Amino acid sequence: MEESDHHRLFMREAIREAFLADVSETWPNPRVGAIIVEQGLVVSRGHFQKDGGPHAEREALANLGRSPGTNATLYVTMEPCSTHGRTGACTNAIVEAGIKNIVIGTLDPTHSHRGAGLAVLRKAGLNVVSDVLREDCESINPGFEGRETP
């Protein structure tokens, strides 16, 4: 199986994880799913559960219960946030955890955030792949056009 096939396979898992979220609990934020893969196996999962709560990436890292393996890959349906809001920047948590590979489904549609998370992760030396099953990831949150924070 080619690398792009692996990315699509695991992104579908992250999408399934995102759909576990209840939109009435996450609103006005989007539903997002994340999984961590090591040696071809899903070793952790997380999804954004409630407005004000930990984001999907932080959930997956916490649910892992240990440091990610050297070649771990994080799959996330939407670009990780790079700003410090109520939960802290997910990009910081990812870098601090030691993740070296990240696959992202779609960019954050919020104008002021779009692409900023990717830039932070790339600057930190992570291998970043984006737009994997982009349309499927965008369809998780129909009509969501982003959320500007004060």
C-alpha cells in the first residue's frame, strides 16, 4: 500500500472519530477528530467533545497515556490551532509531545488562523501533509466558516 493510501485509510478513522462528537455540545466550534498511529496501528483516539474543553489533538495525546513513539503520526481532520485560547495552542502540545509526523484533512476556515498551524508545525521541523480527504473533512461541519476569537 502506498503512503497516500495509508493516509486516506487513517484519515477515514479520524473522520469517524470526529462524528462521535455531538454538534450541540461543540458549537460554536467545529467537530474534529484525531488519531495517533504507530507502526501501522491506531494507538490512540480523541475528538473535540465540548465547547471550552480539550481539542481533539490534546484528547488523543492524553488518551495515549505515554509519549508517542519515534515515528508516530498524528492524523487530524482540521488544522491544529496555533493560538492560546481557553485550552492552549494544540500546535505547542503536538511539538512538546514529540510527534514528528502529522497529516491534516483540511485547513482551519477561520481567516486569521488559516495556515498558521501548518506554518508553526513546519517551522518546528515536523513532516506535514495536508488536504488528505479535504472534502470529506470539510463535510463534517457543514456551513462552518470559522470562528474568529476576540
